[in-house]
Amino acid sequence: RRRAISKIPMPRYNTVANNTAAGCSGSGILLNHALCRDNTITNNVFSYNDEGIIITGSNNNIVSGNTANICSGWDAIAVTNCLNTTVSYNVVGGNAVAISVLNSDFTHIRNNSGLGNDVLIEVDASSKCDIVGNNASFCNQVGIYSDSTCDNLTITGNSVWNNTIYGIYIVGGKDFEITENTVGNNMDTGIHLSGSSRSQIYHNNIISN
């Protein structure tokens, strides 16, 4: 069976660029060691794999300008147990969760887009992350989601339109700043907070939810 096109167990300061992976039973690119850090993954194309890009226990990486569509596993881009990862300018479509961040503080999720995902961005058990300038629209469930174990997230400048349930859905957590987003035509609620505390929501443009 086809496996990952690149599995980087330990090195630093690498660039993984301009690759194509389709029909893999695993992930397209896998970084999975604490010493595997300070790498850049850019301009790769993944389709019909189990997952696209998986980063686990690896810090200070950049994932930018990739395309990851129709991953049959759960996540197209997944960041788990990491610090200071930047996920930017990726196009992700037709996935369950397009961009997943778990237990990864100081993650920067910026200017990503994609259609037909269940959820474009999901952040769980993470702190001091920013979600900025993404186009989180036309999702089958939610554009941007965060769970009860998150705190100090900044969600700003996103375009969140035409999602089947919620535009932005925050379950618990604390100290969120949700500002200057455009949230429109989401079927249930534009911005839904459930049990969150000490959050600030201001200067958003909320239309026809």
C-alpha cells in the first residue's frame, strides 16, 4: 500500500516543497519527533489520501501554500502536541476537518480557505492561538470550532459564510477575543458561545443568520 511521500523523523531546517501525493493509505507528509522542528512544508498537493499533513510533537514549523483535498481519514492538516506552528494560505476541501489543532499552543492559523469540509478549523486543548483572515465558508457543519479546554484564542478578520449549522462555535473555554469577522447566512447561528467565560466579542459584521 502507498504510504507517506515524506516521513521526517528527526532533522531540522528542511523544506518539503512541490510534491504531489494521491491515493496514499497514510499521510502525505508526516513530522513526528521533538527534534524534527523548524521545517517548512510548502506548495505540495494531496488528494484522496487518509490524511494530508500530520505534525506531532514538533515545534516551530511552517505549513503554507499547500492543497489538501478529499482526505478519507479525519484531518487534512493536523497539528498535535506542538508549539509555534504557522498554518497559512492552504486550500483544503472536501474533508471532515480541514485544519485540526490539538494541544498546541501559539499556533497561527491564517488565510486558509476551502469548500465542502465538515469543519474548516478546529482547535482543541490549546492556548494563545490566533485564527486570522481565513475563509471558513460552505462547510457542512461549522466554519470555526473550539472546545472547552481552550483559552486566550484570537479569532479576527475571518469570512464565515453559508455553513450548515454554525459560523463560529465556541464550547466552553475562556478569554476569547472574537472581533472584525464577517459572519453571514449560516443556517443556525452566526456566533454561538456555550459556557464560555471572560470573552470579548466586538466589531463583527453579522448578517442574515
